[in-house]
Amino acid sequence: MSGETGMQELAQWIGRSEARRDIVTAAPLAALSALLDRDDPPPRAGDAAPPLAHWLYFLPIYRQSDAGPDGHALRGGFLPPVDLPRRMWAGSRLEFLRELVVGSAVTRVSTIKDIATKSGRSGPLVFVTVRHEVSDAAGLVLTDEHDIVYRGAASGAAAPLPAPTGETWRRDIRPDPVLLFRYSAVTFNSHRIHYDHPYATGVEGYPGLVVHGPLIATLLVDLLRRNVPGVALRRYEFRALRPLFDTAAFATCGTPDPARSAARLWTRDAEGALTMEASAAW
């Protein structure tokens, strides 16, 4: 991206929208439950789907010939053609009006809300914010403002911050290649950093396979669900601070605030660094 001219070109994508339709089928929900190592009953028509289930639908089913060298779709479709090579999920802010219902027909309208540039410690960053609105026959179900960050090949991770300690809830996660492959499969995510070890280490320079940002966010919600059974989220937001890899276990942690029906959630890596922070309200 070349300075002001590049930003003017990218700004033309602000306001662009696309709509996708899907049906909340049972099989992806059962697959997600299995990879989270849960013992949920089989989902049936009319059941409420768990929080974040909308990430299992409206999947990016592009043709094989449209895949770029990193496994993502080639640039310049719905998303703007940012010419920085690395793309990551930086965070989301979600509001849940109602629960998704198994068997329902749903529509997702996605709109590019903002495109902004920032200077990182090793080069430029471009943040693209996409607002997703998911509706069923009765109207709006949830909104999801999703931040995508693009960065240069030489960009490194931010300096580590120590993670909180003294959590009320904790679950240790071993992110082995099987877990990462199964999540890639259920979300039809072909980004090679999550399953192709030679590519992740030799081309993108990571120490191992990268754990998906939305998988980490889902594991934090799963920690909440294990400790507050039947929870119906109203709001959930998270921000990724540092990547996690399949080279070491990490901990999902949480501290509830019962008076506010809320909780603070975070992940801590093997060195004690904060890698994702989140908040939930129900």
C-alpha cells in the first residue's frame, strides 16, 4: 500500500455490503461440540444453538482456483485489496438479541464499516472493520463487528503483557494439530498457518501452527458455559493481543461478576503472557 493514494483507493470499499443465506443445520453444531470435548445432546430442530454458532455458517466457499498462496481467497472481492501479506482476526464486538434456532433459515448482511491505517513497531497495519447482521424470519438475531488486521511480512508480535492471575475459572488447552485441523474443517478455513507446518514456519516465520483467533474466543465462551450452564449471552467482545501456537499449552481463564451477570475472560500462554482478553455479559 502506497501512502495516501493507497488509502483513498481502499476507502472506496467502505459501505460495501453483501448478503449470504444459510440454514442452521445440526451437523456443524455437533462437530463443534465434539472438538470442544463436550458431551452435549444431539442438536434437534427448534433447539437454541450455542453462542458464536453463527461462525459455523455463511462460510467462504470459494472455488479452488480462487484461493491465494496463503489459502485465503484472492484479494479484491468483498474485502478490499490490501496489499499487505499477513491477515489475522484481531477481535469482535457482539450483541445477541435472541438465540439462533436449529433448523431456521438465516441471512447475514455484511457491511464494511471502516478501514484505518496505523503504524506498528515493524511497519504499517491496516484494520478493516466489518459489521455482520444475522437475521431470521422474526428479524435481527445478533450483530458482530469483526476487526481484521493486515500487516507486513516482517511484523512481529507485540511486546508481552503479563496475564492476570488468581482466576476463579481455568481450563488448560493443548492446541495440537488435530484440534486446529478439526476447527479449520468445521469452519471451512483454508488459511495455511493453521494446518500447514512447513508454510507456517518457513514462509510466514511462525514458531509453529497458529491457533485460530475465533477458536480461542470460542474456547473462552466454552469456559463460561461450563461454569454457568445454560448461559444466554447478551454481549461478548474480545481482542487478540498475541498469537498462540501448537508448541505449548495455554490456559483459558475467567473471573465472574455475579452482581452484574458478567465475567472477565482471558488466555494466558505458557510464559504467563496475556494473549486474548474478553468480556461477557448475560
